Amino acid sequence: MELECPFCGKRKVKTFHKEGYLQARTSRISAGAKTKHYKTPDTYEVLEDCPHCGAKKKDIQASFEGKYKKKMTHQERLENLKKRGLPLVLGEKKKI
Ligand SMILES: [Zn+2]
């Protein structure tokens, strides 16, 4: 199946969709055995880089899974600091 690229939204990328399934787990407690069913979530495997914006398939996949963290450029970091009202010292190499 094909899903819209989460980065540019202009092209579709090929993905392999694995549906979640029910997994039975038995836990033994004093009163006897109890079986619980766990639903594993759907997963997506992205099969190609976005042909439009060049986003890497692992980044697209991470985005579908809600794990993608945008890497900030130095400029964006400075902007962020300004917004938070922190004093800027040029040449400072402290990590936030
Ligand atoms: Zn894209």
C-alpha cells in the first residue's frame, strides 16, 4: 500500500503494512492460570525514500510510528533560546 509522505505530503511512498494481532499470554497466579490477550499495534515498513523531498525511509517510518524527532539546526536552536527569553552568549557551548 502507499501512504502520503509525512514530510512534504506531496508524494506517496510505498509501505508494507503489517496488521496488529492478538497475542495470548498466560500468567500463573495462586488461584489458577489466567490468560490475557494483548493487541500488538499495526506497524508500517517503509520501502523507499520519498521521491519528492528525499526524506529517508527510516525517518518516514519513525514519523508514522510517532518516534521521529526533528533535528534542529544551530539557527533554530538560537531562535528557541530567544523565545524562552534566555540570555545569549556568543561562543557558549552549553548543551540545553
Ligand atoms: Zn516527501
